[in-house]
Amino acid sequence: MKVVKTVKEVRDYVNSWKKEGLTVGLVPTMGYLHEGHGSLITKAKEGNDRVVVSIFVNPMQFGPTEDLESYPRDLAKDSKYCEELGADLIFNPEPSEMYADGFCSYVNMDVLTEELCGLSRPVHFKGVCTVVNKLFNIVKPDRAYFGEKDAQQLAIIKRMVIDLNMDLEIIGCPIVREEDGLAKSSRNTYLSAEERKAALILSKSIMAGKKMAEDGERDATKIVAEMKKLIESEPLAKIDYVKIVDSLTMQQVAKIEKPILCAIAVYIGKTRLIDNFSFSL
Ligand code: PAF
């Protein structure tokens, strides 16, 4: 497995694979890989002849008060993990390789980006759409893999691919959880021992909300109210949002009548964590 830093090197590898008629899967990441990313790489291995993992902490998707500088990074550990899982190439560019002097072209999406995380992270999805679009143009994958933990991101990328006629398949992969239920996230590393315990309130409320929907509750406001009550019982937790939205449009619904996403964002101390469940009738 090779680690390359430039767009040209990626293109040289991918072009040689394509000449041989091989298919390419891309797993876009910001590094500090965990089993959630591992499941994407494994899935990409199963579905493609070659797998590229991009590791790039994308400055464009962080707001001015967010954790760009402190975001955890460990390329040596990530490389070892990718090698073990059988990835073929890591693309680990510097910001200057992705955003050359004079950069001023962006991918912007309305509607889906205006709810949930888009409200508290106004620049986030413009940065995500732009970088993911660039990665697709650089790697030209047949398939790209994203985690369902970032459910809004996944819906947005699927929409972008349809709207902009991109010629690849987007594959969503299930949330991977710790044994006690906490969804795996690179940001879990920020939690103190006490906060780590408190963070379980996210998955507990997700389980409680899911059970209500599965037991037949169709009033979204009742489910949200119960989930909020549960989260508020944890003194270290501060709710950013708990919402039930249409799975495709990310717009809030009052009644569950078609496939929905129930998404939450909760601060545990200073760390903002997300979780979700999907439900179809
Ligand atoms: O989900 C992430 O890690 C990032 O948002 C992504 C898709 C790699 C874009 O930077």
C-alpha cells in the first residue's frame, strides 16, 4: 500500500488500474480511523478491485470556532490500519494541494443543508460538498462509501450525485457502535472518563425513540419530546437538536408517514456528538 500526497500521483495510480479494467472504490475520511471507517474500507474491498482511502482534515468544512487545529491526527496508525484492511492507496494531501492560491469555486446545496447540522454549522456542508466533489474528480471512483452516522452528509452527497449527474454509486454503511452503544467517532477521543459515561445518553435516547416508532408511535413531536426529556436528565449533556425529518429532503415532519431520519446533536461538555436512527413504515 502506498501513501501519496499529490493529485498527480493519485491519477497515475488510478489511470493504470482503469487501463487494466479494474474498478475503484473510494473511502473519503478525515483520518484518525476507527472501526466505523474500517467497515467502509472492508465494504469497499468487497465491491471493488482497488480501494483508495483519502485522509484529509478539510479546513473548508470547519467553522472559525470549531476544532480544526485540535482535530486528532495519526497518519502512521491510520496507514497501518488501512494496510491491514487491504486498502491499496492512501491519498493524504496538504491543504495547499487541495486549495491552491486563488481557489474560489465551491459546491453549494440548498434545502437539505439548511436543517439539522446545517443550522449550527453554517459553512460545514459547503466545505463537505466541495471537497467530496474534488475527491470524486481526482479519484474518479466507481463507488464511494460513507457512514450512516453522518446521515445528513450521506443524504446530501446522494442528492449532489443526482443533481450534478456524477457517474458513480454512493454506498451508505451502518453505524458502528462501542459495546456499550456509543457510536464510534474520532471526536470520542476528546471525552474525559466522566464525559464518556455521560455520552451514553445519546445512544440511550436513540434506542428509546426507535422503540417508540417501532411500537407504533407516529407523532414525531411525542418521540422528540421523550428523547429530549431523557437527554436533559444527564447533567453533562446540552442539546443542540433532536429532530425527526424526511429521509430524503431533511425537512422536519410532524407525523411519521414516510421514511424518516431521527437525528440528534448533543454537547457533552465541549464535545459535540451526533447519532441517529432511520425508520420506515
Ligand atoms: O465524514 C467525513 O469524515 C468528512 O466530512 C468527509 C466526507 C471525509 C469530507 O471531508
